[in-house]
Amino acid sequence: MSVEALFLSERKKFHASLLENTLTLDKNGIPSNADKDSRASREIARHIATQLCVEVLSERAPAQTSGSNFESACAGFIRNTFAQLDHIRPGDWLIQQVGGKNRKLIASFDQYAHLIALDRAAKGNRELAAALGNDYTITPDIIVSRSLLDDSVINANTFLVDPYTARRSSLRSANGGLPLLHASISCKWTLRSDRAQNARSEALNLIRNRKGRLPNAVVVTAEPSPSRIASIALGTGDIDCTYHFALNELKLAVADLGQFDAVDMLEILIEGKRLKDISDLPLDLAV
């Protein structure tokens, strides 16, 4: 009897959690992640829904509710998979769903602690606030962070550090720093042009405002339209990579439906390493 790979079983659990209250069908059989005004979107989404055995009939939930449910499902999948990679990427890791609940949480990490002072200065100076705008605002949906290391851990195998050396390293807890932000994950249940732009802006703010190591900046989406996925996945310089919640099912859908332009677009994104499946994300975070 063959044993199912953990990443595969967790992928199935991830989809099952979405089928409960997020990925549903309306009375006309249109999936909740489809653009009801786009025939191509409806057909692709319906094909994916059939593969995933969507059965729940429900009116489309408000965008905010669907988005929050999707974030929760993604956070659960990452916790259950990334935690199994301690032999590849050891460390004391924390995965948190942030959403819009704590806009200042980003400043509790080493690379962005200075943003507290910047925010305080902007509030006290209208000209500075006008000049800065929102260029320093960073509100990820999910964050992956790493706790700092005690000297006993660093020196476990060999006497590496003492009170006089490595006094500015961010990883060493004896230096009095803050936890390290390892990854910022933006979750987009569907993609419209404004949502794609928001994700890019967040990633660029991570790049511009950091002090120290740049965290991973990725997007996870359930958008069925390859052309809309391309709006965030194409290009380099901001987003590390875009991950689809059901890439294998999406590929089969556009092929079966004979949507050859969509097939070509997916091949460009996949071969160009700009689009991957959700199951690829944990290992990519371990790099």
C-alpha cells in the first residue's frame, strides 16, 4: 500500500477547507471565484470546480469574507507544510494571518522597526505626511517570521561567538534585536487590476523600506483567468513569484476547453518561473 505524500494530502485538505464556505456555486452554477460577466472566466472556474468536486450551493459571499477565508486556508496550509521542513530550514518559525487587523505589525520585525519612528514623525508633520504618502505602508496578509537565536544554540556544536564578537548580527538574540521577517504573503481570492497593483505596491514597499535582509514577497491567488494572473505574475523586480491555489487543475481546464491563448499564457508564466502551484510554496520558502 503506497503512502500519500504529505504535501499532496495537505493540498487536498487546503482545497477541502475552501469547499466548506468559500469556493461555492450559485444558483446558476457559477463558481464564487469566477467573473460572472466573463464567459471564459466562468467556464474555467466551473471546470476547476468540477475537478475539486465543489457541491455547496450558496450565494457569493462578500469579497472581504471570501478574502479572509482564503487567507485562513493559505495560512493553515503553510503552517502544516513549512513546519515539516525543519531538517532543511531549521529555526523557530511563526506563521501569522494578519489581514487588516494590525497595520503596524510590520514594525515589530528587525528590518522594519524604524517605520514606527517614521509614522510618528509623519503624524506630527503635515508636510512630511504629504511627501511620504503611503510609500512606507506595508500590510501583508500572512507573514512568516523567525525568532532570534540564543548563544547556546549558536555555540551548540562549536564555540563560535563570545561577548566581544558578532555584536551587530540581527540573528543573535544577545544583541537585543527583534524577530526577522522571512516572508510577506499577499492572498488574492480573485484578481482585478487594482488588486494586482496593490500586491505590487506592497512588495515594492518591502524592498524600499527595509534595513537588512529582504523578505520573500509572494502572491497566492485563486483567480481562474490566466490573463488576469499575468497582470501580477509577469515581470520581475517586485513579486518573487505567484502561486495558484490549483495550478494543475487550471492547466487541465484551459486545455480541455480549447482556450489556446490561455494555454500559451500559462506556459509562458510557468516556463518563465513566474507561476507555480500552492504546493511549491513551502519548499520555496525554505530556500
